[in-house]
Amino acid sequence: MTALLQKVFNRVSHANIFAIPAIIALIILIFSPFVSRLIPGISDINYLPLHSILEIISVSFAFMIFAVSAERILISMNIRTAILACAFLAVVCFDLSHLLSFTGMPDYVTPSGPQKTIYFWLAARFTAAVALFLAVLPLANRPIKQAVFVSMLVVTVAIIALVHMVIFYHTNALPTVYVPQQGLTLTKIAAEYLFISLNILTILWMRFGYAQNTHYYAPALYTAMWCLLCSGFYFTLYLDMHDAFNAVGHVFKIAAYLFLYRALLHEVLSKPYLTLIEREADISATLAAIPDVLFEVDDEERFCQVKNTDKVPMYLPPEHFLGKTLAQCMPKEAYIAGQKAIAQARQSGRSEPCSYPLLIEGKVFWFQVIAARRQAKSNKPRFVLAVRDITQQMLAEAELKVNALAFYTREGIMITDANNHIIKVNPAFSFITGYEAHEVVGKSPSILSSGQHDAAFYKKMWLALSENGLWQGEIYNKRKNGEIFPEQVVINALTDQQGTVTHYIASFNDISKAKADQQYIHQLAFYDPLTKLPNRRLLIERTAQAQTHSDRSGHYAALFFIDLDHFKQLNDSLGHSYGDELLRQLSERLQQAIREQDTLARPGGDEFILLAQFNSSELTKATEDAHQLGHKLLEIINNPFELKQHHYQISASIGIALFNDNKKNIDDLMSSADLAMYHSKEMGRNQLYFFEPGMHKTLRKKQRLEQSLKQAISKQQLKLFYQPKVNSQGQIVSYEALIRWFHPEFGLITPNDFIPLAENSYLINEIGEWVLTTACQQIRVFQQQGTPLPIAVNVSERQLVQKNFVEIVSSIVQNSGIDPHLLELEITESMLNEDLENTRIKLLALSKLGITFSLDDFGTGYSSLIYLKNLPITVLKIDRSFVHEFLTQETDLAIVKTIIAMAKSLSLHVVAEGVEQQEQFEMLMSLGCDLFQGYLFGKPEPLTPPEPTE
């Protein structure tokens, strides 16, 4: 249909174009003298009806021009249409008045005549010529409002009325335009040529002034202007009102109005209709292209129309919707979304997209509805609902969100092209590497290279990518600040449909913390946190490796068990921080003294174990090397330490266990070295000792004794023996209580064998209380017998350091009911080295109760007069080591003399131990010794069993 209409209009246009030369040829013929003579005149009787018919036709076309132009106001109006509408309203009125005023017509308000009818004619011609000129100007394309058009109509009516008033009542005042028998005056001819000039100007403007942007139908308008031009020429030629030229002019005027109407009809009707058809075609093509189903609903939400294309599937036929409301035929989700869209369109003309899900055939589909308001003829709005299946879009958006979330993950992501140029990185990449995106885009990933991987590493990586499209592993890269860090990397090669690599995507994690945590865990698992030396676990692993190596090579290796002597004294006297500092310094010293292949470990406490490997398969040579290394370690340990401005010296005991195979398990090896170390301590400390097989037998016996000792008291296997002390007359004045253990299997066990066991196992406190209680019971027996003799009881260091030592002793003395002055507690010099002030406080508290104290083994340790000055000591005991040979050794004699002299000067009593010869007794007596104790006067023996206390 569109093509057919366009074809018709094109033919009309071509006809108008060909009409112009034809009219020009006609004008030439008419104005030639030959043709002019041939035109016959028209009688008065015939002319009036002819004129009336021609004018009625002309007025009809003029009115049609006005009507078509005025109708445009219902759609849209520009200045051109408004001018033509107003002008041809005036033309209708003027031409109608011209008709009614023509000669021979009844009087029209005033008598009719040539002067009156010609002026109405000139008014119509002037109005048309001016209006057509204004209509082709660019200004005429501008739109105007309805109110402006109405105002123009009012002004037009006023002008029409004014012109009529002037012509009706003041015609005689106007210039003469026609003289009977003479024809037209110059005024009339000049006016016609003025109109002709204005028409020519209009044609020229149409042709040259605005030819590139015409908003009117040019061919028809050209023809109309040429017809007006011809009409004007004819109206300058007639001599009589009934002349044939006058009739021909009217014919050309009718033709001009006809073509002008044709031009307006094209602009007002044909052109918009063609545009409408084109738009409908565009809309149809658009609707066919969009994946929407269109529903039209009325104001009551009732479906009126359903439009869709074959490309858009409908899950329900259109008949399901027509005549029904949304609530009747739509699921709940769709109904809610549709109502929401309609409500928004009702307010603003168009809604926002509203999405909703529907379950169709067991699958979830997503739809989107948009509503637009359309005003219907009934003034009740209608709404167009565009419904689209957006399931794939939702899935794509979800995938994009997932991809976006993946891209903005904590993992660094780097994307390169096939030529290995970086094209995109994510924020995590910048956070990890320190490089912003603009600093690396376009560059090679080698900008991150740390230089720690060789060419072979990267060759292997690229080989895996080319063969498998994937490589993953650990790489050390470098941050922007130069810091090298480890990362776990996964690289994927992306290919197109032909298998050609288009991109590489690398995702990586900074595993610095994981590495540090792993190292920290490894450090905790295998290293001592204080000294950073290997711990027992790592030592066991390396010892197993050394065993395997020794078994294969035959070379000897050794475990050196190093235990610091009296390390507890350092912690107790200066504090644990000093002890820790000494351990740190000692570990550094020892590490500098050993070889790289050796392992120095700290199992804990004050113990170190050295695993040393020797390049000798001979036992003698290996023993010599181990002996040399052990003495070197002792020398290093004996060197003084500077501990926070404190000068401190310490020694160590070392046990050595050699091995050259893996027949012994590691626990046995360590136990062997440990036994040797304890033997070293028993031999006097600050020395080394090699493990001997018999040590295990001794150890097992020692362990059995320790187990039996725990039950010795309850099984009454412990006994107190008493050794007398005599004065210079040989009279017994007191006793010393000495403990003995009668074991059912091993027989009599001396204190030298089981007291160290009791000290190490903390049984000494329980045994000490039993000794003290038993001795007090014996004192009570002496008191009851009338011979109150003092008894001295040895106190161990572990007993003395007990916080409640004073309370324990006081309770035993009080419960036994003895005179406290008869109880003497013996302490040794070595016990006074630790926490002297606390010891002094305890001894003074017991001294106030009446208990006396003696200092045993005086002279064998670090003898200090401070002890004698600050402590409530009343007796000094000369150690048996000095008494044994003081008769033959001048040094021992000098020591004995000094001790006795010092004691006398301090008003202290002196007891000599180990007196076994008469000569020794006599010599000591001559030196002023007060009391004597030894086999010369009696061995330790049990006394009469004390009576039970109540």
C-alpha cells in the first residue's frame, strides 16, 4: 500500500512539473497578436452566469484551502499553515463579495458596479500574493500554539470587516480602476503587475532562496504560482468587464487555487499519511525484532489486544487473555508485577521494568514487564504492557556477577594476550604486588621476576602450558618495593574454536604468611624457642640418620649429654631471666666450637646434647677424638659469662656414648649418654665420663632402690643409729642420729647410697620428718630416764627450703613434748649458698624456740665468717677429712688449729668428727677441742627402743 501511494504521488508530481512549460507556451500563444485577434467576445447575458460559476468554483477551492489549513490545528500547526488559513479565509470573503458586487448582480449592501467589484478582487489578489510569499519563507516552518492561531483568525476577521467597510462606503474615495468604454486604468494595471512581481519573487525564492530545505510540496506550489502569474497577466489585458481575457484569467485563478489546494493536501494529509505508513512499517519491523509480547489493557486491567511475532514464544494462546483481567488469568507473581507497572505508568506515563519469576513445566523462567500509558478516544487511559522473557539475561547477569566476584576475589588475577602482554589485573593483584593496573598493562609479566628461577624452570612451565593448557606451582616473585615473596600460581591458557591460544589467565595467592606459619610450626616442632637449637625431636631424626651413615661407613659417632652443674642456684639467686640469658650465650659458644655437620640440641632445662660424627672406624681413635672434643666443651663452658653486668661462672658434667651402627635404638643411646653424665656428676662434677655397659646394671639397681625407698617407711625398713659425742673426760654428752636402711634383698644400705636417691625423688622431706620425729621420741625417752642428752639430726637442703619448714619442726617438737634445747639441727656449708637471708629467718625462728644449730663439715666448702655472724650457729664440726691426717699433714693441722681458735674467739663449741686414734684425741684435746666423735668412742648403733608416746 505504501509503495502504491508513493507511486501515485510521484506521478502527480511529475505531471505538475510538466505543466509549467505547457502554461508558459500557452501564455506566449495567448499574448501573440495572432491569438489575441482570434479570442471572441462574450455577451453580457452569457458572461454573468459564466462569471458567477467561475467565482463559485474559485471560492469553493479557497474555502477548501482554509478548511484544510485550519484542520491542521488539531494535530500540529506551523506559521505557514496558519498564514494560509487566515489569508484564504479573507480570500473566500473577498472573492465572494467580488461575486456579489459584479455588474448585473443585485445590490450588495451598496449598489454593485465595476469599481466596487474590482476592489474586492484586488483585496483577494493582494492577500493571496502576500500569503504565498510569506508561506515559502524559512520562518513559516516554525510551530505555533493554538492560542496564537486563534488570535491570527480574530485579526483576520477584523481586517476583512475593515476592508468591507471601506469598499462598501468609501469606494468613491479610492482611485479609479476602471472606466467604461475605455477599460482598465493605470492604477488597476499597476496593482496587477505588483501582484505579478510578488508572485515572481515568490517563485524565485522557492527556486534559489530555500531550495535545499523545502517543507512544502514544491511541484504543486510552483504550478499554482505560475497559474497566478498567468491570471494576473490576463487581468491586465481586458478592455471590458465582459471580455474573454477576463474569463480566461478566472480560469487560471481556479487552476492556481486547485494546485495550491493540492500542495496543502500533500502537506496536511498525504505527507503525514506517508510518514505514518513509514512509521507503522518501522514500528512493525521494530516489533518483529524485539523479543516482547505486547498486551493492551484498559483502565480496568482487562486485556483488549495481544500482539506477538512467531519468533516470540507464548506459553498460552492469546484467547486465554482477551476479555479477562490480570487477576483472572495471570499467576500471582505476574499479577503483582503487572499491577505495579500499571500503577507507575498511570502516574508518570511509563513504568520502570518489573521482573518476576514463573514456574513453567518444572523450570523457573524470568520475565520483565514495562507498562506505558496510552490515551484512548474515550479519554479513559489504556496501557500497553511489554512482556519479555529475560531468563537468559538473568542467567548471564548471574554469571557476570559470579565472574565479577571471582575477579574481585582475594586471589590476584592477571590476564595477558597471546603475546604475553598484560591486558588486565584485578585489585588483589595490586594489593599483593604493589603495582597499580596502569603500571603493568601492556607490559610483560617478567616485571615481577625475582631472578630466583632459571631458564629451565620457565621452559618447563611453558611446555606444560602448550601441552596441557594448564600449569600450577610455586613461584617466587618480586613486589614493586623489591621484596621477594612466594606465591601459589595457577595459569590457564584460553583458546578459540580453532584451538589457537588467545589469552592466558594467571591466578595466584601470596603464601608468605603460610610459609612463615609453616616455618614457625616447623620451628616450634623441631627447634627450641629459647636458644633456636634443634629440640629432642629433630635430634632423634638426625641421630637416626647418623646411625644409618655409621652403619654403612663404619665410622663412629657420639652423643654428648651435657648437664650444667648447680644451674638451679643461678635461677633461684638471680632469677630465671639470667638463667635464660646464660643458656642463650652458652648455645652460641658451643655452636661456634662444633663442626657444621654436628648437631647441638637442647632437649630442655639446663641440658644440651651434641651429636658429633667422627671420620674414624677405630674405637680407640674415636674415643680420643670424643675425649678431646669433650674437654674442649668443658673449657668453653667454664669461661665466665657476663649476665646483665653480673660476672658468673658455671661448670657442666658430660656423659658420652659412642656408636658405629644402628643396632641400639635411639632411646637406649640417649639413656646411655645420660647415665654417663650422672656418673660424671657422682664423680665430682665438671668432668666427662664415657658410658660403660655396667652402668645399666647400676641404673637398674638404682631404679629398684628408688622404688623400694618409697615403701621403706611404711614397711619399717628405716632405722636410726646413734653415734655418741664425748667430752675431754670421755663422758657421753650427746648423740648424732644417723639413718640406716635394712633392705630385705640388698641388706644394709648406707646413707651414701640411698640419700642421693631420696634427694632426687623428693622423698627426703618425708624421710627427714620421720628421722626428726624418731629422734625427738628418743630424746623424750632420755628425759623420762632422767638423763636428758641432746641428739643432733642432719637436715637436708630440700627440707630447709620448704616454706613451712619452721612449722613442721615446731609441730614435731611440740607433739613429742621434749625440751627444745635438747634438739640440735646440723646443716652444711653448701646449704647456705642459696637464699641466705631466707635461711637466716627460718633458723632464727627455730632458735627462739630453744633449738640449737651446728655447722657440719666446716672448712670443706666456701667457709665464710658471714655465716657465723648472721646465723644462730652454736657448734662447729671439723670434718673428718681434716682430722684423718692432721697428725702427719701440717696443712690439715693448721686448718684444725685455725678452726678451733676461731670458734673459741666466737664463743662457739667445736666438735671433731672421725676421731679413731688415741693420739688424735689427745692432740685435739690439747688444742682446746670441746667434743669428740668417732669410732674411738663408739660406732653408730641403735639404742634401746623408745617407749611409745601417748
